[in-house]
Amino acid sequence: MPELPEVETTVNGLRTDLLGRSIVGVRVLWEKAIDRPPPPDFASRLSGQRITSLGRRGKFLLFHLEGGDTLIIHLRMTGHLGVMTPAEPLPAHVRLVFTLDDGRELRFRDMRKFGRAYLVADAREVLGNLGPEPLGDDFTAEVLRARLGKRGAPIKSILLDQRVVAGIGNIYADEALFYAGIHPKRPGRSLAAAEAERLRAAIRRVLTEAIADGGTSLDSYRRPDGSRGQHAERIAIFRKAGSPCPHCGTPIVRIVLGGRSTHFCPHCQT
Ligand SMILES: [Zn+2]
């Protein structure tokens, strides 16, 4: 499912097509794709609004609108956004269609139906609880360690908590812990300062490399133009149970932690 690098890739892929365009109409094919306001208000408030900038916060896509509102979309498990002409047949599972002033359409497709759209005057009501951006200057080892605090939960589970740090999901949590040499079951509070620094550096490394590769297309994720992200070829351990660790050759182990599939090298990660 899309994590920070996939959302960043989606935003970057949409920017040229959407920047400066106005939304002239909204077709709602599945009402529950809209979190707020109620669908009729969502459609009428969006109509005529020009997109002045696009951005990302954690795993949320942000479309800033001229009137001051922000359209926020979370792709969740299988959401996808792409710009197409009306002549292109509507694919299966399209939930929302935003018609643009150049006649083209921004289509929100979502097979599993967990994705959500929000139209808000103040983005903080949706984004307010998110932790720091892991690629931002304020994400220091001290900040990470302070946020781990006295938490006794496994570090893997803590990394998935968007209030601790925003944008990391299952793939990049496993990859970052591998590069940091930290066992996923370690209690958050047990990380020493040097380990927090290694983890911070590993998080930034895996996210930066994945963005450069256009994200990881292991499952349904595709870029806005439908192409695959290339980072799967550089994945070290995620979903590689039984394969040799790229550092030491020990077979990668898979466990379930907090209900999530978790992969690690029992030799390199302590
Ligand atoms: Zn190893």
C-alpha cells in the first residue's frame, strides 16, 4: 500500500497536469469515498476552485485551492489518482471523478474502498495529530528518541504510528530497521542515542532511495501514469523470508508483529 515515497511520487506525477487548473465538476460514484463535508457540499464547494499548489503530509495528498480550502486525499490500501481524457474508458473501481477546466479528468480509483477525500478550510483538522516529516530538518535523532520515550511497544509497531513519525508503513519500517541493525521487537524505550541516530539515518535513506525510484510496486501501487515504481528491485528484506540476508547470508525471517507481517535478519538485527 502507498507509503510516503509512493504518495510523494503521486504528487510529483500529478503536478504538471493539475497546477493552475480549476475543478469544474465532481462525479461521485461511491459516496463513502468522501469523508467530509457531505457529498453534495463537497461537490458544490469544489466546483470552480483553482488548484494553486500540490503537496504531501505523511501519507496524505494535499491540493491547495484558491479559495483557501484544501482538498486532502488519503490513498490507504489501493487508492490511485491519474489524469485522463474523458475519451479513455472509465476503469473499474473509480470512486470519484474531478472534471478539470481543460476537459480532462482526475480519476480516483480504489478497489478496496478504504481511501478517503476531505475538503476542509483548515487542514489541521485532518493532519493535526501527525508526527514530524521524516525527511524534514526537524526530524533529529533527539526528536525520535523523545517520541519513543518510555514506550515499551516493539519499535516496528511504534514506527507505524503516524503520530510518532508521519509517512512510514510496513515496507519502509522493515527496511529501515534492517539498515539500522535494530531488531523489530526491541522496545522503543530501549534504543540508545547511537541507535536512534542510526535509525533516523536509515529511515531517511530508504525513503529517499524509494522516492528516487518512483516508489515500490509490490502490489497494486502504480504511478499516476500507470507505470510501476522501480524500488522493488532494491528492497533488501521485505517479503524475502527464506532468502539470504544481503549482508551476511543468514535466511531472512518473517514474524507477525502487531498483526503486521515483519521481516528481519536474525544475525544482523539485535
Ligand atoms: Zn544479516
